[in-house]
Amino acid sequence: MGDPNVLEMVRQEEGRTGREADYAFDANEQSLGSRETSLLIHEEPTERRKEFEENLRKTGLELEIEDKTNSEDGKTYFVKIHAPWEVLATYAEVLGIKMPIKESDIPRPETIPFSYVLGPLKLPRNVKHPHPEYFTAQFTRHRQELFLIDDKSTFFPSSSRNRIVYYILSRCPFSMEDGKKRFGIERLLNSHTYSSAYPLHDGQYWKPSEPPNPVNERYTLCQNWARFSYFYKEQPLDLIRNYYGEKIGIYFVFLGFYTEMLSFAAVVGLACFIYGLLSMGGSSSSIEICDPDIGGQIIMCPLCDQVCDYWRLNSTCLASKVSHLFDNESTVFFAIFMGIWVTLFLEFWKQRQARLEYEWDLVDFEEEQQQHQLRPEFEAMCKHRKMNPVTKEMEPHMPLHRRIPWYFVSGATVTLWMALVVSCMVAVIIYRLSVFATFASFMESETSLKHVKSILTPQITTSLTGSCLNFIVILCLNFFYEKLSAWITKMEIPRTYQEYESSLTLKMFLFQFVNFYSSCFYVAFFKGKFVGYPGKYTYLFNVWRSEECDPGGCLIELTTQLTIIMTGKQIFGNVKEAIYPLVLNWWRRRKARTNSEKLYSRWEQDHDLETFGSLGLFYEYLETVTQFGFVTLFVASFPLAPLLALLNNIIEIRVDAWKLTTQYRRPVAAKAHSIGVWQDILNGMAVLSVATNAFIVAFTSDIVPRLVYYYAYSTNAVKPMKGYVNNSLSVFLIADFPNHTAPSEKRDFATCRYRDYRYPPDHDHKYFHNMQFWHVLAAKMTFIIVMEHIVFLVKFLLAWMIPDVSKDVLERIKREKLMTVKILHDFELNQLKENLKIDSNDFVKEVMIQENKVQLAKSTI
């Protein structure tokens, strides 16, 4: 029963005062006798359980077994584990857990000026900082008097108890097979010896613990963190760390910091959008396009073969106005600003991470040992053994020739699915090409749509439906690939949990990148760039004519595509995260005999919750990094993207908090001092965003052609941009149309216009690119080079000027090291004085030795 990969932890409140159940795991009666065809499967789980539980008792853990008749289904045994003080103290020393030795004399960072303005955003001090800051040292049983132990039952935080018990469970042996010792709860879960294992929550989330017990942390988190009405409040980060551990805590620190930095980008993006809104009426291009005497007299060439008719330029009046919202002078400024913003974000995050390492005692952190522990699947598949050069012990070894076939399968599968994404994108393009002609002929023939045509042109209608279809395809491909990538990674048989997560991260990120961004890359850099010209169009598969951009450019379509995919993904993700565990938990409670979570036991309540999973944080990071790509890679086309991301993240923080606190079993606490490989991915996307935004401004927007016209081709000194629209459209002689492309009906005009810079039909080099085309192309390339160099120069300067660790944090780290050495020195001297009973001369010598040690510590600091 239940998912076997997660654990939970709780303080017992039902009739057992003074004792704590740290973990629970269960076994279903049916799992013992349901497969009588195999004697091994039938009898071995019972023997394994007996030996495993006996070995757990030998480590000092206390086990309490609940009879199956007391469970809701009458079939499940629950085993509750209690960790007494002696066990906690022993393994805290083994794990090197740092505990307080003296209250810190370093004041907390001073509040920023005008902090009273931010008063409503603050949490109560006892929630934000539930404990004072301490100088800490690695715990050791032989120096217990050194540590501030007021109450042994509450000395170790619940996340540390969680880690300690999991450490014992993951290393406890249960059998000998083929001369090798088998150990670890994960193997027992994989072999279905136990159904699930989880640390328990420390109480109910809807009510505090009964006096005289202190208020349970789960209730405090629910009241001050997991409530949607507190969306504007800061997060109780220390409390999150104490309850869930550093690995989950640092995710919420990162998400909160990212959201804070988004607020600055959102304000600037909103200002750029408002500028475009206010200047929309004064856009010379829109004025000329909408003018009946200018745009109304310009006859444009058909947008598709035979079915499409000639059309007047002023039919795109509304589209040209909307395009100006996102394609104006502020676009360049915002693209440069976001290039600088992303640098500031990453550099300040390094500082925030360094401060966090100090505050959470992670300065000397070493990689969590369980990440390097061999996976049970790896050991089960290994037939060879090899000596570990570090431990000098024989360990399971998988020869390279056994791995290579699966690496090929893995690479081929990932490549195939990426090709499938591109194929689906091409299918959507074909859909747009096919449907465009249908929309165009239908809207032309239906007189009832005369008033709608000014708002929903065939271009806009095709773009909207194509973007929605593309979003649906993205979600479907993403769903199937998640399952496939997990299966492929398992088939590669990674050696450790860290290798497994790294391999899965690479696959998932590459696929997500192609899946979510490929359509945006197509619209930004390919659509409308290789169209050809009337009479000599380019065709996709020699059947469908290449898509053309609106006369105002493709930027408005890129904006539409980005808005639908980004907004749709965020809404779908939040709804899924909130509804999915809620429905599953409701269904489990509905199946319970009492049908009330207030009546059945606490360990069963936690058992019926959804499992967070060992990859729960992985998917949270993946979602955030994907959103970061939308905000940075294509932000020049959509300045409101940071605002949408900000609103989503405000909701996301509370959704994640709510589901972790109320809908999920408590995850296994783990340590982490950074966001890991995601930091490198963010850095790579930050560099790529500079190039993509430079190309968007140069090739997708209409800014550079307008500047070239303004400075080189304008003939009106009073209104330099007057005549730009006419200048940007080339002339084509209708008589030069091939028979299979021109509309069947005859017209009383001889020429039509199209968006390009080509010579007219009466020129010696008719339909060849003219000099203005090369001037515009040179200006675009120059703009890209200049913009990239400016942004990269500023990025490198900022990265050089902003230290990874701020000065005050360095000083605090040095102060703590010095004080720790001094406290340990004083403690050792007192021990010598009281216990060793040495004479005065020897004591003076010992004092001098210890003083020299302190001086040496000072000099090194």
C-alpha cells in the first residue's frame, strides 16, 4: 500500500504522552500469501521483516507494532519507530550535525530604511525567527555539557530526527544472499516486503497540539505560510527548514527570491507596455495603415494561392495598432534591461545563497551521503565486483560494455522524441497553412462577418487557433515523455541516486526546452523570412506556400504564441498541483471505514496522504526554470511576461506550501547548500537570452527598418516617418503571376504590393533585392553585434563588481569560527582543570598550548 519511496514523522498524541513516533512503515497481509507460485516470494518477506526489525532494535530504536485489526482495512500492520536520546546523540555525531553551543553575539542584519512601509508584509518575529541565532559546533556525546541542552526531547529539531532515523533505516541489514549482506529500507520497499515507509507529521494542520505540548510546527506553518490570504506575506524560512530540512527549504528560498526580483522586472515591463498603450494613437505606421486615403488605397497581393483574394492594407488596422503595443521604442530598452536584470538576479542569488549557508550552518557542508549510496536496482543487476580505491572494499561494478547499449537506446529515444516535437510543430504549421485559405474564403464570402473582419482577420484567427492547438500538443507530449524518460533512466542503471537525478535532469530539460520553445523560435526567427515573392514563392514539401508575416511584422504573432503557451502552462500547472492530490486524498478518506480523518489513527491519516516522492523537488525546479526561459528568452516580444510570472509565482508559493502541509506525507529531510545543477542551467539560459532578444529586436520587430528609413531614406524633414509604409512595400505586376497562383477573377488594377525591399517590375533587375534591403540587413547585423557587446560588457562588469559572498557574511563566518574555537578552548581547559588533576606547572604548559591554538586560529582567519 502506498508509494514506497517516501517517509513521514509525527509526535504521538493519541494516548502516548512523552514518547515520539519518528517513522512508520506498514505491510499488507495480502502481500505475504497472494503469490503462492513462488516459495521465495511467499515466505521470504516474513523472514526479512523479522530480521530487519530485530536489527533495528539492536541499533537502539524502539519499535511498536500495531495489530492489523486496528487498521482501517483490517489487513495492514503498522510499525512505529521511536528514537530515544542515546540513538539520536550517537548518530548526530556520526552525521556531523551542528548544534548550538552559545547564543550568538552577532546582531541580525539591520532592517532596511523605511522598513515600516513593509510592515504589513512581515510575519510575527516568533514565526519568522522561532529560535535565536547560535554559535554551533558538530555534536559529540563526549562534550554534551558544552551544548545548550534544555530539554533532550526537543534539543534535536524534527528534521534532524527525521534524517537520523532514515540514515539508520537505509543502512540496517536484513539478510545475507550469495555471501553478501543486504541492507536498506529502499530494497525492502522495492521487493514489497513493506508497502511504504514515511516520517510522520508532528500534529494536525487544522488545530494546535493540546497543552502542555508546544504548538506543533505543522499547524504554525499552515496558519502562517500555507494560507492563500497570506499571499503578500514573507515566508517563515527558518521554520520551513526546521520542519522539512534544508533541501526543501532552499527551494522555497529560491522561489521567493526569484519572485522578489521579478517584481522589479514586472514594474519596468508594465511601464513599457503603458508607454506603448499611450503612444499607440501617435504611431505613424498605424496612422498610415488605417488612413483610407493611404492604407485603403494600397492593394496587397493574395496571402495564399487561388483561393485568397487581393486585400486592402487598412484591413489590418487593428492588428497594426496592437502590434505597436509591443513593437515600439521601449522594446530595445526593455531587451537591454532584461539582459542586465538576469545578471543581477543570478549574482544576487549567489550572495543570498552564501548568506543562507551561514545562517543554516552549511558552510562546511559535504554532499549528502545518501545521494552517493548505491541504488538497489544497480546492485541487483550487477554480476561483477570491483575494489573501491577509497574504501578498499569490493563493490558492485557494471562494465562499460553492458551500459553502452542502453546509452545508445537512451540517446536515440531522446533524439526521436525531439524529432517528434519538431514534427508536431511542422504539423501545426501545415494546419495554419491549410486553414488560412479556408478562413480567408469563408470570411470573404460571409456578409454577416463584415463587422467581425476588422477584429478577427484570417491571420489573427489562424494564429490564435494554431497557438491553442500547439499548446495542447505540448501538454500531451510532455505527459508521455515524463513517463518515458523515467523508464529510460532506470534502464541505464545509474550507480547512485545522484547519477540517476543528473541523468533524468538532462533528459527532461532538453525535451522541455525543445517542446515549449520550438514554436516560439520558429515564429521569431523563421516565419516570414524565407517566403520569396509573388510569382516565385517558396513551398513547404512543394505543396503549402510558406507563411507570411503581417505587414507590421511577426512580433504580434510571437506575442500571441508566448502568451497562450506561458499562461496556459501556468494555469494548468497550478490547477493540477492543487486538484490532483486533493482528489486522491478525498478518495482515500472516502474508502476509510470511519469516513472521518478525525477518528482514525494519526499514522493512518498520514498513510492516506499523497506521496511527495524523491523527485518531487525536481519537477518543481523544472517548472520554475521553464518559466524563467519564457521570461528571459523572448521577453523583448512581450514585456508583460515578468508580470504574468510574478502573479503565477505568488500563487505557486502558496499552492506548494498548502499541498506540502496538508495534502502530502512529510518528505524525508535532506541537506543541500545550493540549487545544484539548476544554477548552471540558469546561467546558460541567461547567456542565450541576450542573443535571442537581440535577434528578436533585429529580425522580428520592425524597429531597425524604421530607423534605417528615418536616417537614410526619409524625404520629409518635418515628419521623418511619413511615407514609411509605402516605402516598405514592393510592387508586383499582376500579369507576372503564374496561372496556378493568381486569383481567378479579373481585376481593374495592374499591380499589388508585398512586404519586401525589391526592385519594381519596370526596373532592369526587377524583383531582385534593392540597395535598401542590404542597408537594412547590415543595420540589423550591426544592431545585434552592438547590443550583445553592450549587454555582455555590463554583465561581466556586474559579475566582477558584485562579490559572490558579501562582506558582512564573510565577517560573520570569521567571527563564528573564532568564537567556536574559543568556546571549545575554554571548555577543554575546564575539563583539564576538573578531571585530569594535573599539577600547576603542567597546567600552565597546557594553557599555553591551548592559547597558541587560539592565536593560530585567529591568524588563519
